Amino acid sequence: MSGTKIILGVTGGIAAYKAPELVRRLRDRGAIVQVVMTHSAREFTTETALQAVSGRPVRSDLWDPQAEAAMGHIELARWAERILVAPATAEFMARLAGGFASDLLGTLCLATTAPICLAPAMNHVMWASEAVQANRRLLESRGVQLLGPDIGDQACGESGPGRMLQPEAIAKIIAGPVAVAETAGASLRGKTVMITAGPTLEAIDPVRFISNRSSGKMGYSLASAAAAAGAKVLLLSGPVSLPVPRGVECINIESAEELHTAVHRSISNVDIFIGAAAVADYRPAATEPNKIKRVRTELRLDLVRNPDILASVAELPRRPFTVGFAAETEKLREHALQKLEQKKLDMIIANKVGHGVGFDSDENAVDVYWKNGQKSFPLSAKAALAGDLIELIAERYAANSSSAGHGTRPAIAIRD
Ligand code: PMT
């Protein structure tokens, strides 16, 4: 991030007291940070503190002739290579979604072509409210990246998703490749990573299908983190409503068979394969050409097994470093280790799934297993978790490449 020009927008939530630390974490990584505060942010932190840690006068007023004479708001919007708003309150998200230019920060967000990231922070009930979630979806569909929120104890005394991610976690995500390369000791620069994400849809007739609750968030977050780590990323995605992360090439598929074909069409130059898609294990034996009529009292569907895409990649004679997921409702460790061994994977990421857990939520908790090793990651925002997982994958990939050439590795023996 050396020399990267970042506008840090600070809005009026209690987490604003962490803004000075965030400035330091960004500057530690070489960024040039220009703080822009909203008026209500002053209730929680001071201009003096932020000026001291950023080394630059803080901007807050659209109508300050002196500041505008030094660098007008349009110039400032052009100057920024990135805008990060942390904390981003529900009110600021609503203003941004509505396109309001009623203060300096809102105006900068409209006038910039730089990528915008928000680290939301609010009470968990506010975060879950329909209005905030609608604004979140709208902002994401426009390419705004949301970092978090994290879950845990809140300033209001309650607990749940809504806390701002810790400054170190935000700085790490923003820093991307540099952070991953530095901490993992292994960059993904020059590597090709293929990631599958989202559900598959298995057609019953022209209007009906079998599918599952995968939202694609885990896979898309991994794609974003891998791209930030310098990799060339090919994302193969089932039907989801998420924007394609910056710098990622995306191929859309619907069914497991389409995914299987798309994976094998491009797998030959892939260094790392990550199977995060929730691939339907079965599909209807036949797809009816016309809509099935509601005439019978009972209807039976014959299902046939879909190809196991992950196992088919791991079986290739010169296979990439192959990482699978295990989505389990019970016996997480036992089933994950079985999959690691049976599918001959290099690594498996086990997550518990169920109502509102794992699938279609903003957070996840995982246990990762590989030959002679394991690591647990507690419940956290998928964006932050993805950064940690890519870091671990880069580390294991590097260790694996130095000990044995790809395609020559024997099947893994697991000791339980
Ligand atoms: O998309 P989100 O809402 O963010 O939710 C994330 C997630 C829960 C979907 C994700 O974290 C996850 O666990 N993905 C894998 C889901 C799954 O299909 O798990 P499984 O245990 O049934 O399959 C094991 C592995 O084999 C997976 O890597 C899967 O992609 C792969 N597989 C499964 C069946 C099949 N026919 N082909 C496959 O490649």
C-alpha cells in the first residue's frame, strides 16, 4: 500500500473512537491517509487526535473556504485512490444509497471513481432491519465493498452482528496483496486460482428446479481475497445476486453438469482450486420439456447422482492444490476428515450449516484440516475470514510446492 492515497471517512458511531488506531494501521502499511469526518463523528473522536495520527489536517466541511482553497472537494475526490468509511453508520449507508451530497463525505463518494469500502457499525437489530439490508444490497450491487460487520458484544450491552471489524482486520483487507504476502510469507502473485461459488440449479421442468440456500458470499469473498493477494482469479458461479469482485473473471453456470464442464475446460493452468460451491448432489433423471401440470395427486421425481467436481479435479494426473469445503449439520470433524481422505484433497474447510448458519449469512466459523495439521477460525465476517483462509491456503500451497511437485503427490493418509 506504499503511497496509496486513502480517504478515511469517519461517521458518527461509537466505533469512531477506533478511527485513530485505524489511521495508524493504514499508515504502518505505507498508505497516505486523509481523514474526512462527518459532524456527528465529532461526538465520538476528535479532529486533533486524527490530525495528529494522520499528519494531515482533517476535512469535515463542504463550505470551508480555506480548506477548499487548498484542495477543492472535486480535486480531493480525484486525489483518492480508495475511499474507506469506517465506521459507516446506518444513516451514512442510507445517504450513500440515496445519492445525497449533503456533506463533504457524501459528496466525495459521489464525485470519486475510486473504489469505496464501508465498515458498517451499528446495533445488531438496526443492522438486521429491512431498510439497512435493502441499502446494503443496493450498495453492493453498485460495487461498494462491505467489510463486516463483525459479531460480538456491542457498546449498547447487547450482542450480535453489527460491530465494526477491528482496525487491524480492516487494514489487512484493504492492504490486500501486501498484507497476505507479508504475513503468509507467500504471495499468490503470478498464480491462477479457480474458485467455485454459489448454488447449482437442477431443472425439473422449464420453470422449476432443485437448489439450496447458498448465497455465494463465502466463495465471492474468497475470490476477492485471492485477487487482493495478487492471484489471477477465475470464479465459476452459480446463480447469485452479488457483484463480481474487482479483478476477478467470472463465468456463470446453472447446473452441476455445466459447472463440471466449465471447470475442466479451464483447469489445465490452474495452480489452486477451491470448491466453495454448494453443488447439488443429485439432479432430476429427466428434465420435462414442458411445465408439469397439476393433474396427479402424487408426483415422484427420479434423481440421479451428479458428478463430484471436486474429486474429479483432485484425480487429475497433474492436479492443482485442491481445497474443498465440507458443509455439515453434525459430526463436523469426522465427516470433514472423511471427505479430505476420500476425495484426496490437500485441504478441507469444514463449516457447520443449518438455519441461518454457514449458508446465506454474513459470518462463518470454520475448522481447516490438512495432512498433519489443522486450524480453527472463530465466527467472523466472511470478508475477514476469507482473507485469513487465503493467507493459510497460500502458506500451505507454498509448503506443498517446495516439498513435492504438483501432480506427483500421493493420496493423503489421515491420522485421527
Ligand atoms: O454461499 P454462502 O451462502 O456464503 O455459504 C457458504 C457455504 C456454506 C455454501 C460454503 O462455505 C460451503 O460449505 N460450500 C460447500 C457446500 C457443499 O456442497 O458441501 P458438501 O460437504 O456437500 O461438499 C463437499 C465438497 O465437494 C465441496 O467443496 C463441494 O463444492 C464439492 N462437491 C460436492 C458435490 C458435488 N457433486 N461436486 C462437488 O464438487
